[in-house]
Amino acid sequence: MNARIPTTQPAAQEREGVVFVLLPLDEQTRIILGRPNFACVQTAQRMRELGHKIERRSADEQAAVLHLHLTMYQKHGAAWLEHTLKYLEQGQPVAAATEEAAA
């Protein structure tokens, strides 16, 4: 079964006065969400070095990496990968970022 899902505008739904909008299912989100767990090991390790608390199970590593990628996608759009790589290369450890924000 090789069904192609059409790219559409994000679906919006309203419940109890709150509007929920799904991210678009486009090329970028397919790249992010289609990332297999075994491809997340090195990124998860780098995130640990930066202070992220990630369990050693592959599902936990995948969840953390996909969360990072989706967060960058929401903030930077199609430039998410560039910003993710910059964060992973130059990112300040989570503890330092937390201390800086508190000051």
C-alpha cells in the first residue's frame, strides 16, 4: 500500500473556545517525523552533553530528538535544520541557559 497523503493547510479545530492547529504535513515535517530511532543516537548523545536528561532507551532518544526538531521547525520554519545544527555545535549547556534566564 503506497498511499500518498496530500499536503494541505493545517487542520484547525475548536474545542471549548480553544483553537487547535496541526502542523502542516509537508516535506519538512515528514523528514522530522519519519526519522527512525536508530538515526537519533548521535544527536541524543550530543543533547546529553548539553545537559538534556534523556534515558538510554532508543524510543526515549527518538522522542527527545524529534521534540528538538519539531521545536526548531515551529520556531524557524524551513530553516529548522540549520538552526538545529547550530544549536548542537555551539549550544550552551541546558544548565547554563537556565542560569542565564534566571539572572
